[in-house]
Amino acid sequence: MQKLLINGKRELSGSIKISGSKNASLPILAATILCDKVKLKNVPLVKDIFTMLELLRFIGLSATIQKKNGIIQVICNKKNIKTLAPYNLVKTMRAGVLVLGPLVAKYKKAKISLPGGCAIGTRPVNLHLFALKKLGAKIKIKNGYIVAEAKNGLRGAEIKFPSISVGATENAILAAFNAKGKTVLKNCAIEPEVKDLIKFLNNLGGKILIKDRKISIAGSSKNLKKNITHEIIFDRIELGTYMIAAALVGKRIILNKIDPKIVKKEIEILKKMGVKLKSNKTSIEILKSVEIKKINVETKPYPGFPTDLQAQLMVLMIKAKGKSKIKENIFENRFMHVPELKRMGANIEIKNKTAIISGPSKLTGAEVMATDLRASVSLVLAGLVADNRTIINRIYHLERGYELLEKKLKNCKARIKRI
């Protein structure tokens, strides 16, 4: 099994081009079920993307990749469609459930394995099913599968989500896109990735409007374009991760191909912590930050601070003088990186849903184990700032969501290698 070996305490400088968003690419790939021919640009070539492409091919779509420039082309051959997403293709990636909405909408039935992904909480699919039922689907859970059917097709409805869910919002949009009549979704997720899906579907010929947390979808789009091209937005979580890496050990790092307006909250929090940064139209420059200040942060749905950056920010909090707090409001098991950081010398206490970080603490390299995607990259950040050598096990989690991580860090003079 492969591991990452990091020799820390190396000052980093250089530039990093931020990849396309994994979390925007996955629902858009699921949406290709509704299309004839699609070309997607700026797709990050990470494991979750390859798993989704495998799933689309199993369903009956044709998908090709130009690895050199991150372009994926998908063609839907309507004659040979399987309305099935099997366990072996969905078990490692929660986004597999996103094919449920488009399959039921277009082919009136679907059988989807209950999803897997990171072990960071229960993350039930009940909100996905809640929305599909409102649109007229009959659903049952049988032998670990969601079995859905809408013999007469889906019909538009007014749906208010009892709580905000990115995946359920996306699945509802995909299902409502082909439904008969108008659908209004309330209390929706409004993440940039949701907006990118809406942009893609409107480019296809849809009529979807978003205002505050309300999304209106005019269903039964009959005059859809046969052939469209769409460029995926940048990955704001990757950007946030490298911003924190630069704050930890950077001398001068420039992060390119981004839109700073999308990460206002992250910039605001890092500036409060004493991180020196300047943002331009398409880049952020981070200079050496001498003194990191304590802060209290809560994870919230967008535009709040993202749960996917909680573990990374915690590593920066270890350098701050005094007690910092980070409250996790999204997932109940998202502090699994804490024992590993403590093994490296961090002083962290968990009380209910809040981590209390007392600093500054000196981190020392150790052998540690990744438990999920974002936890694994927090250990990379800890390894960069720690004395001596850090060995990270189970790095397959990293491969699910970070494109060319070692190469990007090596280009900025980090001492990191795969063994």
C-alpha cells in the first residue's frame, strides 16, 4: 500500500494552478444522462471522477477523456441504457446517488445502491428520496438498493427541504429538469457547485432561476441542445487547502485560475488570523505570515465556512497563540483527524461538536493514518509544518479529491514523495 513521506520545516514559494472542482464535476457528469452529447472542460482527473465515468459507462453512456487537458466527452446512446447503479461502483463515492434523479426523470425507473464515500457521518439519503417522492416517484429500499419508479413520469411540485443538503438539492434539480410542469425548491443549498450545475442545465436549454435559497425549474424541456460545451468552475476546497498551506509554511505563493469572490468567507477568516494575502481578479497571493492569531469558527452551509476546510483550518489553529475553537455543524464524525494530529503534538480537546485547540504547539513528524478525504490532506499540512519526517498511510483517500497534490507542492519546494 502506498504512503506519503514528508520532510517538514521547508519554506515554500512558487505558484499553484487550482484544478477544476470535483464537487461541481460529479453532478454535471450525472446530468449528462439527460443530454445527447456533452464536452466538459477543466475536469479534475481524480479517482471520484474516474469512478463516476465508470458508472456512466455501465449505465450505457460513452465517455472519453483527454487526460492532457482535462476534457471529458460524454455521449448518451438512448438504446442501450441500464437504469442500475451497482454497489461495486457506488460504495466508494457518495455522488453515485446523483444518477437517481436523471434516470427516474428520463427513463421512469432506477435501481441505485445506497452510497458510500467518507466515513464522516451518517449522511442519509432521506432528503434525496423526500424530493423524488414529492415529484411523484414511488420508492422502496430493498436489499441495500433504492428502487424508484414513476410509470407516468415525474410531475412538478413545490418542495421545501427540512434541512439544507447539497446532494439532495442537486438530485431534485436533475429530477425536476425533465418533470412535467414547474418545480419550486425551497431551503436549498446555494453552493457554487449547485450554481454551476444550474448554469450547465440552462446552457443545455433549461429554464432554472435561483433567488436566495429558492430554485424554480420549468420542467419538460423539449427544445434541448444536442451538443454543448461547459467549463467546470475551480475547486474552492483545493484553493482553501493551499491557502492554509501557504499560511503555514509559505514565503510567497500565488494561487491561480480562481475567483476570489467565491471564497469571501475563507479570505475573511484567514485575514482575521493574521495571514497576509492579496487577491486579484483571477489569483490570490499569500506572503509569509509571522504571527497567527486565535479565532472561533463554525462550519455552515455556503456562504458560511465550509465543513470541507475544517480539518485544514485546525492545523493553522495549532500555530495560533491562545485557545481557538471550531464547531462542526454539518457532520457528526468529522473530527477523526484529531487523534492523529495529537500524535504529532497538537493540544486539542473535543467537547460535543466543538474542537478546542490550545496553541501554539510544536508539531513533530510521526506515522499517521488518513481516515477520510479532507482529514488526509490536513495531515499533509501538518507534515509540512512539523519537525522531522511524517509518514501518511491510506493515501487513497487523497486520490479521491486532490489532483497532482505532490507535484503541485514539489513545484513550491516541498519535500514530499510517494513510497
